[in-house]
Amino acid sequence: MTPNAPTPMMAQYLALKQQAGDCLLFYRMGDFFELFFDDAKIAAQVLDIALTSRGEHGGAPIPMCGVPVHSAEGYLARLIRAGCRVAIAEQVETPEEAKKRGGSKALVARDIVRFVTAGTLTEEALLEPRRANVLAAVCEVRGVIGLAACDISTGRMELEECAPDQMGAALARLGASEVVAPDSWDQAPVDCVPRPNRSFASDEGETRLKAVHGVSTLDGFGQFSRAMLAAAGGLVTYLDHVGRGALPLLLPPVAREAGTHMAMDEATRSSLEILVSSGGTRRGSLVETIDRCVTGAGARQLAEDLSAPLTDARAINRRLELVSWLHDDPLLRGDIRGILRALPDLGRALGRVVAGRGSPRDLGQLRDGLSEARRLHDLLAARTDRPEPLDAVLPSLAGHGALCDLYSRALVPAPPTERSQGAYIAEGYDASLDELRRVSGNARRAIAALEAKYRDDTGISALKIRHNGVLGYFIEVPAKHADRLMAPESGFTHRQTMAGAVRFNALALHEEASRIAESGGHALAAEEAHFEELVAHAVRAKEAIASTAAALARIDVAAGQAERAAEGGWALPRVVDEPCLEITGGRHPVVEAALGVRGERFVANDCALNSQDRLWLVGGPNMGGKSTFLRQNALIVLLAQAGGFVPAQGATIGLVDRLFSRVGAADNLARGRSTFMVEMVETAAILSQATERSFVILDEVGRGTSTYDGLSLAWAVAEAIHSINRCRCLFATHYHELSRLAETCDSLSLHHVRAREWKGDLVLLHELAEGPADKSYGLAVARLAGVPAPVIKRAKSVLEKLEKGRAATGGLAAGLDDLPLFAAAIEAAEEKVDALRERLNGLDIDALSPREALDLLYQLKAQANG
Ligand code: ADP
């Protein structure tokens, strides 16, 4: 061997590492998974474990670290959370097999058995119970974006398509923990996993889906476009790759129709803090404040409902009807929640079982979950006053009688998570298994009897029969009595001498022990065979079980929403078609809860937008409650369209097709890009996408730049929203000057949050009132915030000077009086452009001499400027 050639083990490692690509390679060596080279450095840092080294490669020591196999799951979880992906290389033969194959020095064969990635987890320990774990695939087919998403822990799969500018919003809604996209696509989302282009082909997707579901056409599942199927191809191919050919549970795909859900882009979602708060966690988010679900599956469904509120009044009212029924009947609600609370996570247990990673305990969970579902069914079916929407889910709760029966007979009451020790098949299920157990039980008793007999025979009362993994059963006596058993005619054979004891075997003991080993082995094999068969039953019923799980989650969501509404005195919203928003006594659920903890009261406020008064400018001091008011109304719309009660005394909500929320850049300093640029990009999106059915909240837009720039932009944006988009809008601003917009914009009105100065102190009332804000109270807020008195005093004198100047010149907004109306100004600009276009279109360029062309250019330029 040349000095630099890798050892056979290293050669094997490097070949596997090549297959693993950019995944960390967990290389199995005995009881450890070892990592080498850069993988070791990354893992050591993320996991905070020791980095050592081993041998050398290319003249340098090889960095190495390792984790014990028995606790690998915890380490995997941390690596995945840190954004890593891991390939697991196992030993695929025993050392004995390797020796037989290649002699005494043969290396044990290893292979990658599985990839562990954020989007493809099924292990209970690696998943968060109250969060769906979504894997998404996205690609473009002839200008249309196709998206495929699935949660392989429960098998749900959804396909959709959208325009390229809606891709961000769609991905934001899905909230995938992993996204795969074609490797050659330059518009691929950032941080996605690149995958070969060819897997994103619609015929590939179609073929794969047909194969997964054993059908010859997908028509029975719905209509899928080419873009959807191409994305599905990318998704299923990736799952196949990650599972090394073993596919997880996949339910038939569902096509998500465009427009059935309220559109919200990423910026809106994060500013409304729907599923995660600005701190990046669930704490302080909307979902945390309203989630009263008693099952993980319910919590996941609620999060999905909040991510994708509906736009169809009928569908919303169906959800509301159920919530309302449960709201009005606390006893029934308590009973239902009592049953649900004890439920195992049916969907995820099914996911593990179908993926081939199920345990006897998972089967036990299916049994318990399905029979409890039946109990819930009976409870609800007995109610004659049940609302109509409940009838749609009721049948899914029942119908597993045969499976429950089988599992009840076959499994012990609390089956273990491990299969290797057996003891999960119930007695009485299989007579031959019982017989094997009886034989081994008899043998155990016989061994106990032997112990007494040997004590009698030898007269050594300290004699014991013991068992360990190496010797099996043996007889042990203290060293001082050993001689008696050592005698050739004693009937005992010596096995081992220890410090204070000597160990023996005997023929009768050996016979009984063999009987135990043999029947035990047969019993294990029999249990294993039963297990496979029980799993096959679940696999055959997977769709029905999944729909039971979905029905349970739906009922949990409704009961949880009802519970939350009862707890907070919330109201049933009325959903209508007209573009209005009438909310009386509205509250912000998260702020209200936070104030409640401190023993403070939330001041409820009304909102009344309609087609004659659709844009409210909200002024008033900082900290006065403007943002809170804006957001509470957006959240109320969202909650209502998600099918829940709302934190208000009453609410009439004209259906919203798109919801936008923007916060002035100063609040978002943590972001990477120039904050003002971000603010403008986001504002531009609203101006191009908001329709007459949309609802927009704009919080201090324009704040991120100089006063003049900011005011001008805020002015122009407000005008455009008013006259072009014509959507409902709440616009918070501290620019007094904007109040002059009320003079020209008919459907705009002025409001402010009230404040009073009392004995030199500022009192914020958090109460919304009509009319413009009287003054800005900036200095009073600064004092409230603890800015030192001399600084406040100095600021006061600067302010006085500025205000004097303002009085003399007409102020910041001087000169706006002769500003043409917004619509007129736009028309004028467009006219000019049109004249130019006409002239250009009429040109015959080939007929122009260079001199004429130059003249013409001068003329066109003059026209454009004129
Ligand atoms: P602004 O946008 O005007 O600067 P915020 O909406 O951020 O003000 O409110 C500042 C603080 O005032 C909030 O964090 C909350 O503690 C309190 N607050 C806001 N609205 C209310 C209300 N309606 N009732 C009680 N307290 C409120």
C-alpha cells in the first residue's frame, strides 16, 4: 500500500460521502455513528461535542467526532434544527458475514439506508406535536408556477399552481420546513434543495402518482395541471431518493383551487405574527393566544386554518355553525374535549406505520384512537339538534369496527415501542403462540424447581441459578463450596471461575434452557409475523384512517375555537358580500392577553369602513395604540374568515380576497436589505395587487426616509389606495399634513387615538376618536420614555423655533394647495405617454435618413419633457 492511499475503510467512507453529497454522513461503527472531515467540524460545533482525530488522510490527521447510536435521535433533531441534512450509513452485514465473504480482514459492507431532512421526518421525537411538518416542491412550467406540498408525518398532499409573482405568498402560506426545486432554475426560492431538472416533469409526476395510488388515471382525485404534476414529480422523486426507495405514507393529492383562500404575502404574515411572533417563536403569536385545541392534530389544523382563511361565505359559515353550536353548549363541549384529550396522534401513528417505521405502540394508538373516534361518533350522532355541517364529518368517525376488533384481540393493552423483546401480541390471539409461551414458561418454572433440587442434592444453600447474556443459564456457588461440584461424578461441568464464585452447567439445566431459547425464538418470530399482518391491515385502511384523523382534528378545532370564544366573550361574526367592515368593541387578542397578565385593561375600539368611507387615516401620538388598532382589525378579519369567533362585541365582515399589512421600515431594523427599500418594495406590491375587495393596513409608511420624502410618499400612496385600488384601508401616520387629503378624497376620513396632558404628564387613552389629531405629543412621549429633562427642555426650544418658522412659511405642506388631483395628474401623465407612443408607432424607421432620425429624437425628447 502506498503511504498516501486511503485505508479500505476510508475508501469506503469516501465513496459513501460522495453519495451523500452535501448531507452530513453518519457512518456506523459499532455502537457509534462517526463523522469525519468537515462533517465532523460542523457536527462538533452544532452539537457541542468533542472533536478528535483519527489516522490520517493526505498527510493530515482526519477530524472526527461521534454520537452513540442509542441516543442518535436527539443529536439528529439538533442537527436538523440547525439546518443540516444527514445521510445515515448503516452496516448492512454482520462481521461474520463479512468474514465469510472476504476473509478475516474483510470490511463490513455499509450503505446509506436513509436521509434525514427537515421535511421528511416521521419520528415522534423529532416532530413538534402542534406543528405540521411540510415538504414542498416548486418549479416553473411555461410561465406558471407549480407547487406540491405534503406532510409525510400524516400523508396529506396538496397540489396547486399560481402566477410567478404569487410564488412567495404561496410558499409563505405553506410554511414548509424544506423546499426542493430544479437545480438549473434561476428563480428558485432561496435556501431550497436543488434537485435534478428531469425529476420535475409532468409525465414523471403523473406516472409516479398513479403508481403510488395504484390507479390508471388521476381523474378520480381531481384535475391537475401540468405545472402541478411537474411539481409532484419533483416531490415524489425526492421522497424516493431520501427514503432510498421506500416511500412514506402519501394520501391522494388534492388540487387547491386558486382564489378559494385569502391571499396574504410573507410580509403580511410576519407583521401580523400569525404563527410565529417577531421573536421567531410561537410565543406571543396569534395562534398561541387562541389555540385551545386538546390534540396535536387539532392544533396543526388550526394553524393551517389561520394560514389560509377562506373566501367563500358558505364554507366559512359551515365552520362557524359548528363552532357556534359548541359555543352555546358548554356541557357537550366539555364532553367532546374530554374524549379528544385522551386521544393519541392517530395521523402520525399511521404515518409511521405506513412508512415501515411503526412500533407495536403505534398499532395500539391506532386501536385506541379509532375506538375513541367511534365513541365520539355515538355521542354526536345521538344529538338531534346537531348542525348540518357535522353530518359531513360524522361518518368518518366510525367504520373501523373490524380493525378495532382485530387490534383489540391481537394486541396487549399497552404495547411496547420496541419489537425486539416481543410480548405485544395478546394471549388468546394465537393458540400456537400461547403454546410456545407456555413451554417457555414451564421451562422457567422447571428451572426454578431445579434450583431447589440442586440445593437439596448438594446441601449448598447459597447455590443459585442465574442468567446472563454471555453464558445463558448457569449454576453459581460461592468459591468455598466449589470443590464439591468440581468432583468428576458430581453431574456438574465447570464453566467459569470468578473472584468469589464459581459457575457450572448441568444437563437438566441445559435442556430446560434450550427449551426456553427455542420456544422464545419461535414466539418472537410468530409475533413478528403477526405484526406484519396487523400493519398490512392498517396500510389497506390508510385513507379511511386518515380521514378519521382529519375529522377528529376538525372537531377539535371547532371545540377549541368555541372554548376560546367563551373564555374571552368573543362574538360570532357575520360574513357578507358588500365591501364593509363594521366592528364594534374590537380588541387585539394578543395585546389584550399581555395586558391581562399585568392586570391592565384593554380599551375596545370600533371600526366602520364601507364603500363611502373606506380609508381611515389614523393619527395621534406614538404609543397611543395606532398599530394595535390597525392589527386588531386585520386579525378579526382573518379569524372570521378562518371560521372562528372574533374578539369583539359584534362584527360584520365583507369578504376580503387579499389582506395586506405593512409596517413602516423603522420598526424592522433587524432585516437585511435597506429597510426603506424593503418598505417600498412591499408597498409597491400592495399598489399593484390590492383589489376593491382587499383590506390593507399601512402603519407609518414613509417613516424610513427623510421627512419630505416620507410625507410625499405617504401622501401619494394614500391617494393611490383611495382612488385607484379603492380597497378598505386603515392608514396610521404621524404626518399631520396628510389630514389635508380629506379635502380631496371623498371616501377618506380622519381619526386619531386620544391622549391628554394632565399636570404636565401625558395620558394615553388608547381610545379612537373622529377627526384629526390635535398635536403630536412627541416630546411628552419622549419624557414618558425617560429622556432626561434637560434634553426635553432643549427639544422644546428647538420645537418652538421650528413652529414659528412653520407659521411664517405655511409649513411642511405649504404649496400643496395647487397640487392637481391625483387622478387628473395620472391622466395627464398618461396622455403624454400615449401621444409619444402614437408617434413612435407611426414611424417608418427604414425610411429615415440618419440626419432626420437625429432631428426626430430631439423632437421626441422635447415632447416628452413638454
Ligand atoms: P402606536 O402604534 O400608536 O405607537 P401601539 O399600538 O404600538 O401604539 O401601542 C403601544 C402600547 O399601548 C401597546 O403595546 C399596548 O401596551 C398599549 N395599547 C395599545 N392599544 C391599547 C388599547 N386599545 N388598550 C389598552 N392598551 C393599549
